[in-house]
Amino acid sequence: MNNFIRLLPSLLMALSLGVAAAVPPPDAPKAASRPVPLIDRDKNGISDGLQARLTEASPSDRFKVVVTFKGPGDAASAGAQVGNFELHREFKIVHGFAATMTAAQIKALAGRAGVFRIEEDFEVTVKLDRARADFGANSAQELPQGYSGDGVKVCVVDTGVDRNHEQFDDRTIIFHDFVGTGTNAYDDHGHGTHVAGIVAGEGTGGANASNYRGVAPGVELYAAKVLNSAGSGESSQVEAGIEWCVYQYQQDPPDSRRPMVISISIGGGPSDGNDTMSQAVNAAEAAGVAVVAAAGNSGDVLESVTTPGTASEVITVGAVADTGAHGIHLTPWSSRG
């Protein structure tokens, strides 16, 4: 445990890599012009982003949604109340399900007792931004011997991990594919491999491999592939990945559980912290898992922190090296007095 605590600050900095805005589901009637607000200001049970789109939709228009409950209820009871719909997934880590429903069904279900919120099952994507030196990955490699992450589990929720990469070709990766049907770890995009490399790269392989050793090469590595080859996926896939990571942690007997960290370097739209992804993160924390999420790369503007970085129990890590309009302009060390 002491190993975990000493290593955690540098590990947290290294886990925050990149996040892009959410876009509406592909079968929606009209594309949104900005990230979907995952906020329910009028407390009517429908997130504001989805509610705005429902005003322009016909009753039969279909939307991919995630429904969560604050009381009794599940997909079966919802179907009994509003009619049959296409169910995609039911969750255990949060009380709810993902489905495709008509606008009429969404409006009818939102008014039912026990329903907490209906939000879009929005698409999330990755964007690789500034990372290594300014987030502590290099300095973490200079820690004294013995702080390698031994005894710690790290679960990367991302695009997967390339098990044939030189940084991982000698290690076991416990893997689950929520995009396809793969049984062995793979990454057809690259972002997840990059994240996992910063965390747990072994530093072996080619002539320059040692330069890319991760901050904690001794961790036990888990990978939940929730994003596809384009670096995108639906929020319900991310929530399922978080749920899977927690399940892996709970497989150890309580008296021998090793600490676990979940890394989520992806995100959705601005949120009030009550969206389903944030709920899943909070549930993971309650189960004893430390969750680290990227704040996003949108600077200091209003609503720039995206879910799940908005969850109340997550460790949210923001970028400090973005030199864009809202970033921090760093002075080179050679120019400092």
C-alpha cells in the first residue's frame, strides 16, 4: 500500500492525456452544434441537451439514450409503461440501462415515478494532446528503486492495448472487448496503447525502448476496449468498461485485494456530475477503486470540464501545457532567471 501511495501522484499526472467533445448518436434526427449538456436544470428527468433536441423531433424519431433510476425500476418495467423499445445493455454499477427509444417514449418515461434522468447515449472520442514531461512521466521514472507499482492494478478504459508492442510483449494483459468480439488484447487506434505505455511500459525492446518506460512498469495491467478504430464509442460502452474494471477488483478476496486505479483519458460533454458516466465513477470509488479522469482540453472557459471529470468522487487531472488560446504559456527553463 505504501508503494501505491508514494507512486500515486506521478501516476495520476501521467494518466491525463486527452479528451474530446461528445457528438450526438448517428441515428439522431438533427446533429447537435456543440457538446450535449448533461445537466437537468429544470429537474424534469431529461438532460438539457436531449430536451433541446426533443423539441425539434417528431414523436416517432428515435434516440439512443441511457436511463437511470432513483427508485424501483428497470428496463422491463420501463417497457411495460411506455411500450417495447430496443434494449442495448443493463448496468449493475449504476441503476439503469441503455436503449433506443422514440421521442414519445422518452417524454412519457421521464414523468414516471422512480426515474432519475434520461440522457443521450452520446459518442465520445479521444484526442492525443500534450503529455509526458509536463505531467510528471519523466520525473516519475527517476523515483528510487522499489516504486514500480508492484501490487497495484491499473485498468485502462480506452481503445485497447497492442499486446505486440515492444513495451508489452512480455506481459499479461487482462482484456475485455466492448466494441467487438476480440479475446486477446489489441488496439486498432493507438490511444489506449499510448496511455498504457505511460502507465506501465516495460522499457524493453529496441535501442530507444528505455526512453519510453512507463511510470509504473510493475503494475498488473487491465484493458477495457470501449472505443473503436476511429477512437470513438458510446457512453454506455465506457460505463460498461468501468463496471468490468470494478468486477476485476472484486474478484480478489477482501483480505488480499490489491489497490486498483482506473484510467479514463476520454470524456463527453459538460455535466452537473449526475450523468450516468459520473454515477458509474462514483460507484467505482465507493467500491474501493481510485478513478482518474482527464478534465478535458478546452481551457478555462465555462463548462470546459467534461464527464466523467465532473463526478464528485473522481480524481480529475487537467492539462497544464496547452499553449492554445486558453492554455498556460510556459517559459523555457533556459529563459528563467
